[in-house]
Amino acid sequence: MSDSIRHGDSRLKELRAKLDRMRKTGTDVERDTWSPADEVRRAIQRRQRAAAGPTPSERIVYRRDVPRQSPPPHRLLSRPAAKVTLEQAVDGEETVHPEWGKSLLICSRVDDADAGDSVSSRFRDRIASAGSSVCSRIAAAGGPEALQPEDVIFMDIETTGLGNSPLFLIGAMAWEGSGFTVRQYLARNYAEEAAVISFFLESCEAKRLLVTFNGKSFDVPFIRTRAIANGIPFGLDTAHLDLLHVCRRIWKDDLPDCRLQTLERFICGRARHGDIPGEQIPEAYHAFVRSENAWQIVEILNHNMLDLITLADLMTRFPEG
């Protein structure tokens, strides 16, 4: 038994003994040292916590949206005085799945996005070279030894919280024509989650490699859990390259941490301005569902797309040898 549990037990016994003496004598015995009922409850709670071990919030968990150090304060965009509808904020198309309902699809060409002008061409050149560090690291992670740009799909999700809470956005980036296109499947309300998941899973069927950042520990298990919750068959068996582990092996000794935006700043040479922090995204989405005011949805979509672009950018910057 740990010292904290023994201390909790002895403290609890002491408080109970004082209460018993008060009941027997009918006096305020040891009023100057006696603790009120709230302290008794706190002592019980401390004992229960000590016996159960650390809570999830007390455990040290490394995730891309939980930085090791506090980030600088985020300057939110000014909220418009008038309500902004989703149609005004986003250029999207409603898509209807034959089994799982509706969602909104937003398509964007990467070469048209900020900092995305050369990522497509650099990725195409590196993936086409059989001896490149990109190909060798894909093979080392259990992926195919030879790939075409069309074989790869990048994925990043946005959720309404941790645990078994719904997800509302899956961003998928794949090669189309002469460059990358980002397809973002957005649930306009909680009921559209099933369609979002189904459209994404279908987009992976013809791909040979899935690329994520911390996706093995977070994104893919999260999608699997939510697919099961919605009754959707989960058959994703594409080879999976998790860039978090690769980047840690390459750059952990050179950088303060291996968060995605740290890598983006130091390795890719880009810094985001006005980007919504990941930890603020769930509440921003909940606010949108409650009010149907979509003024922050553009920020969320842009954050998701930049994450995807950075994944491909990082792969083009793997050191040779």
C-alpha cells in the first residue's frame, strides 16, 4: 500500500473519531482543530484517487494538440456582429451517402494554398526515386517499397473531445491530376458523423499507404471506435506510416519537442499566424452546432488543411543516408 493511501486512511479515521466524540458529548469538542464535513468528503475523495491511480488528465500523454509547454496566447478572430451562415463561410458541396446520410465536402487544391506551392512537385520527385530516404523509411515502417503519388493518402481528424466523443471532420489529402487535393468531410451536426466516416473509409480503398501524425495511437483508433458506435464496418487495412515516430527518430535531439507545428516551424520553415489552437477546436465546433454561426469553421478547416500539407512537406525533408 502506498504512503498516500495510508495517510488518507489515518486522516479519515482521525476525522471520524472526532465526529463520534462530538456526537457522544453533544459539545463542540476541539472546535479549533476540527474540520468541517467538506474536509471529510475531500479526505474520502483523496483516498479514492490515491487507490485508483492518476486520472487521465494527470497522466503524461504526448499528443499533437497537447503541447509540452504553454503556447503563446491565441488571438481569436473578431466575432462578426452578424451571424455567418455555413454557406457564406465555406465553399462546399453537400454529399449524400446511400447508407449513412449527408455531410459537406470541401475540396481544395494544395498548390493554391499558402505555403503549398511546391509541396506537390517535391513529393512527386522524392517518391519517384527508389533510393530516396522517403522510400526507404516507408519500407522500414512496413509499407510498400515502390509507390506512385496516387498510392498515398494523408489523413487528419478533428473531434469534439477525447474518449468516445464524436468526430466532426476528417481531412484527406491525395494526389489528383498533377498535384495534391485536400478533401475535407465535415459534419454540419452530430448526426452527420456516420457519413463523414464512411466517405473517408471509401476514399482509402484504392490507396496503398496511409500517412498520419500520431495516427496509430490517436486518429485511427478514434475512427475505429466511432465507426463501431455508428454501426459502420471498419475494414481499413492500408499500410500506415505514422510520421510522429519517424520525426522523433530523426529530429528529437535537435528540436525542443516534436509537435507538428514545431516541426513545421523549424524543419519546413513556416510559422502560422492566427491559427486556431487544437485544444480550442472542440468548443468552437460545439458553439457552431448550438448557434449555427459558422464564423470559426473556416479557421478549423484551414488548421486541418495546413496539418495535412505539413505531413507531405516533412516527408520531402527527410535527410538522405
